[in-house]
Amino acid sequence: ALLFSVAAALSAEDEVPEGLLLAPGAGASCDARYTTPCARTTSRWLAKKVGAIIDDAANNLRSGKLLRPGASASLLFQPNELQAVLQSITDKKLNRNVGFYPFVFDHDGTCVAHGAREEYVGKSIKEIFDTAHLAFADPVALHERFMAAHHDWVSYLWSDDGREVHTKLAYVINNITDASNGRSYYVGVGFQDRTLPA
């Protein structure tokens, strides 16, 4: 039985501080469709949390250590915990607020987890761009920019429908390595770079 628990790994005490969740005029929740202080905070917070969870799973796979010092023994990771974490992302269990979801790629450019589009998992970034009809952007260049980012923002063009192009900002955590197989990953969480309507 897997011991990984999304609830334990991303507990209520780890939530984004309440005062940062909402921006003036944002309504009842933060929304990834707009550039607001809460969008930046939520993206950065979620990318860091998910990056830490993945890193813990990968590191504990090889060391058998606890999730973090002082953590309960129930948070020990077992051999297929990393897969459980990646599946939890794809199952949308780590998504937050309105539209904030993590995406995880390995350094070869293959999507290993996606909190919004399960059909992207297992595809290369180029295949995703082809599927989403994103001919206006260079997938290899974007992958290289994600790879170069470490705890940093990456701005890029995107389209959810293949027609309307908009700028997105993603906070990216890089260099998460699973020593059991040498595979390295980056995690990103982003939002659309557009002004909240008045």
C-alpha cells in the first residue's frame, strides 16, 4: 500500500496565507486568468510546494528518509511514491484556486504530469505544441527556457484553443533529480498575463 497522501503532503497548514490569496476585485478566489498579486503568490507557492514534494519522493526513494525532519512516520515514501505523486498531479489533486495547476516535464522534454491536460502526459513538448496547434511558438526554445529557469519566472505565448494567443507567466522549479534512475525534472505553475477587468 502506498503511504503517500496528498492531504498530508499539502496540508491545510501549508495553504497560501489567506491575505495573499485574494487581490482587490478578484471575487471569492484567486484566478489564473489574470495577473494579480495573488496569481503570482499562488503560482510561486504551488510550484515550490509541488517541487519539494516531488524532490522528497525522489530523494526518499533512494534514502528511505522521512519527508522532512520531524515528519510523522506515516509520511515515509516507498518505491513507487514518485509515480503516485505524479499521478496525483495529473488527477488534479494538487490544483489550487481557480486555474492554478502544476505541470512537470523531464529534462528530455517529456511531460510526466499535468494538472490540466491528462492527454499531455507521455508526450514531448513538441508533440504537445503540435496537438494544441501552437505553430506560433518554438517548443524547443521554450523547453530550454524552462530548463534554464530555477526558482524563476518564464514568460511565453500560449493558446488554450489554438486560436486566441495570450502571454502566460510560469514560476519554474528546476533540477529535481531521481537518483534511482538519473531522471531530472522541472515543475511549473502559471497564469495568464492580462489585467483583471474593472
